Amino acid sequence: MQQENSSNGAGFGTADALEAMPTPAPVKTTRPKPGERRVQVLQTLAAMLETPKGEKITTAALAARLDVSEAALYRHFASKAQMFEGLIEFIEQTIFGLINQISAQDQDGVTQARAIVLMLLGFAEKNPGMTRVLTGEALVGEHERLQERMNQLLDRIEASLRQVLRLAAAQGTLPETFDANSRANLLVSYVLGRWHRFAKSGFKRSPAEGAEPQVAALLR
């Protein structure tokens, strides 16, 4: 799959998304190297999260999908929580890498804010399984530190939006009285609502559907 322009909501497909951790070549006579097996586990976990019904994933089901024993999984990850942490790390690196690209490509604060919001929606659409991690749905019943890390990620996104909105006010494209704090919080809430609707629809309702005029209205 292709990375889209950031102003249109950059994102990646699940198999494509984990290209940051290169997919190992087929192995005929030797076992996968430890790093390669870790990638396979994360790719498979991400793919299983795309199940529309959203069943809870067990290590037994994950091992069966990989055709290995559960003990083999634990040779590469100490726990299922560590597997989810691997996905969260990928989400963090991708989203904030794209935010940095957006900031470098355009100096206008309002344009940056719009591009960041649309990118977040596009990322979810290209990565349905990751969306269940972003909303916390896939983390229910897992170690509490996973949800804490996701909360921190959302706080960082809000801080990035707050920064570009303050830039827009300083540039005069938004009123000096514009409340960057509350508006950044509103934008994150809007994105979360779109992510939830996408996940709850079984990934049928596009999170980016009709988003451009709505985001424009939120940035007035």
C-alpha cells in the first residue's frame, strides 16, 4: 500500500504498516531469527485485531495462527502485554513521525492542525486493527500500563495540536482570543469519536467520511 499525502490523512495498511519492521523472507530450511519471529507475531496480532466482531485475543489463538506453541511466543515476548506494547510503539513512532512531517511541510498553523486531524483519521482507516488499540477496546482486561501509555499518546497528540493552534493565533489566522487549550481538546475528542464509530461499525463506516468540512468548522 502507499502512504498518502499528510493533508489527506496519511496512513498505512496493517501488513504494510509493520514494514517499519521488515517482513522476513520465507525460510525453507532454517528457523526464523528472533527478530524476524517478533515481527511475525506483531503482524499476526495486528491482523487478528481486524476481526469485525472484536473478540478478545488469547495467546493460544495467536500461537495457533502462527502454527507455533504458546511457549514459543514467550521466547520472544515475556507476556501478551509486551506484544501490545510493540504495537503501541509502532503507533507512536508512525503518528509522531507524520506530525513532524506535517510541521516541516507547511508553516501555517491552521493548515497543520487540519492535516494532523485528517492524518489521524486516515491512519485509523488504513489500520483497522490498530484502531482498536487507539480506542482502548483491545486493551480491556490487559495490563493497566497499556491504557496508561495510550492515554499519554493522546495527551501528546493534544499537546501537538495545542502548539500549532497557538502558532495560528500568533500568525493572525486565528483570533488572539482563540482558546487553543479547549479547541485542541475538542479536536482530540472529535478524532476519538470517529475512531470509536469506525471500530463499532465493524470497520464499515469510514472515519474520514465527511471529515473535511467538519474539521474546517472546528478550526474557525
